Amino acid sequence: MSTPIPWSVLDPDVATELYDSLSEALRARPRHAGEAYSALREADRLLSSLDAHLRAGGLLPEPWRSDR
């Protein structure tokens, strides 16, 4: 029996949304250590989600796709 593919793997917007959110989190300019910690934790969470999406066979984020 084969494992079903999660719907999010087939949705082309999921990877792009994760990528955009991760980029925003990494551009954050925290004013103090607490904000920096929160921003890094959020970036880590988003990167882990993007990694899981890609490892499951998901589509690449739009900026990473080539027309070739």
C-alpha cells in the first residue's frame, strides 16, 4: 500500500508562502534580545516546515523555480 501524498505537497503556493514568511522573519530588526530570540525561533520553525515540505516531494518556492 502506498503512502498518500499530503495535499500541501501538491499546492504550489505552500512552499512560496513558507519561503516568503521565512524571508520576512530573517529580515526582522529586533530591538532587544527577547525580540531577537522570538524572530530566530520563528525562522527556525518556518525553515523546518519548508524542509519537511520539500522532503515530502513538494514543489519548490517560486523564486527557486527555473523556466528551463
